[in-house]
Amino acid sequence: MTLPKAELHCHLEGAAHPELVLRLGKKHGIKVDDIVDGDRYVWNDFTTFLNCYDRASSVFRSGEDYRLLTYDVLRRMHEDGAIFGEIFVSLDHPVSQGLDYETFMEAVDAGMGDAEQEFGIVTRATMTAVRHLGPDAAVAVAQTVADHPHPRITGFGLAGDERQFAVEDFAPAYDIAGNAGLGLTAHAGEFGGPQSVRDCLDYLNVTRIGHGVRSVEDAELVERLAEEGIVLEVCPASNISLGVYDSHAAHPLRKLYDAGVPVTLSSDDPPFFDTTLANEYAIAREHHGFDDEELLVCTKAAIEAAFLDDVTRRNLLARLEETA
């Protein structure tokens, strides 16, 4: 029996499978075959990764393209054993292709609806602002979501380059999102050190941290995360691929778990990092000694931390108990 899984940290365009990107590239006359090698993308460092990401994303030109993308990402998640999938969506790529917020969200909603109906995977979206575009842009994104609430968008987050701008500069955007009833998360503790995590807790009122693994460098911060129940959305393969750690042996997943910090397992940008959600669970098992019971603890932590209504959460937890 496949171990039930849950995904909290997966970027929509970042999860675009090369097969779909090649198909849509051909449809729109966009050359992308040079960035594809089988089931993964070709890049060498963080700069070429960003360029590769943008080129792959450029093939999504219409609402129908985004519906296909959303459905395909969730289909693959389901095949990995996920009973719940939360996807990071952002407006920068669709807007650059001339899509407005309503058209984009109609497409994402349709893809999620198709996947839920066909596979039974429960889905939600977290709207992310792009940090290196600045605080004003983040406020605009938060205000758009607050002014146009959508049942699929249940969270607000901050992605992009952690080294750009101060965390407190984004507090106004988080105030807007929080007042609109959205769950709050932020990328930190990846390329930024433990202070970046501490700042997110102090200024943004988050209940989750995307990555957060470098918290391990600060014992007091680790203790705070455990005491406050702040959930870390951990993506081991991504951390290794991007050079946050040079080996699985050096990765602090086990240390954080043993310290009582709630950790979940996620795939981030799976084909860019030659991974899948199932592979992230396999990494935890093979490199960090997690057994089935501990892996189920990670799945349960993800469902409990998901930006969901209480009824849906209880139903998912019941499904987890039934299948575990």
C-alpha cells in the first residue's frame, strides 16, 4: 500500500513536467527543447536555474494552458500517493502573458476541480508575492486577493530571493492578507540564515516557514519553533540541488524532527531538482532513517498545518487514519 502523503510546498510553474512544456512549446512555437533532458531540466547554477524556470514558464500562454498545467501537476501528485496538495501560485508569470487575475484563477480552479473529481485529491492554493519585486508589489498582490476572494486561495506567502529587502518591509502585505483570513507562510532559512526565520516570526505572523532548515544553526530558534508549533515545509532534494547543503548526510531534517519541530516533506520544483513528492519521502527514509510511523507524522503535520477549513481538515485526517 502506498504511504499517504501531503504536499505543502510546490510551485505551480516549477512543477511543470518537461513533457507538457515541450508539448505547449511546440503549440506556441517556443523553443524549449534545449533546456530539457528527459524528465528533468538542464541548469548549472542559481542564475541558470532562474533562467530555465522562466523559459519553461513562458509556454503557458492561456487559461487553458494553466488548466492543463494544474491538472497535470495534481495528477502526478496523486500518483505519488498524495491525498492533499497545496500549490504556490503567483501572478507574475500569467500577468506577463497578458492574463488577468480572474482568468488565471478560473483556470487553476478548473484544473483543481478536474483533479479532485477524477482522483479524489483535495487541493488548495497559496498566492505568493515575489520578494525581489519589492514590498509595494507584495501589497498589490495581497490587496488583489483580499478584494477578490476565491475559495481555492486559502493562503498567502512570500517567495523569491531571500537576500532582497528586509522582512519587516513586507509586514503591510501580510497585514492585508491576514485580515482577509488567509493563512500565512514565507520562504526563509534557505539562502538566508536563521535570522531570516526569526524575522518572519516576529514581523509577518506566519504559522509556517518555507524551507527554514537553517534554523538548526540557532538552538534558541529551534526551541522556539518547537514550542510555538511553527511548521517547516522541508524540501530536501531542493536544498541539495541548490547547494544549501552539500549532501543528504549534512541535511538537518532528522535533527529538526528530533528536536520537536513540526516538519513536512515537499518537492518545491520537482522536475528542476530531479525529484518527486514520493522521492522526498524516500529521501527521509533512506538518508535520515524515518520509518513509516514517522513519515505518517510528517503527513499528519502537513494536513494539520494546511490552510484549510476545519471540516475538510477533519475529513483528510480521517482518510489518513483509514489508509495508514
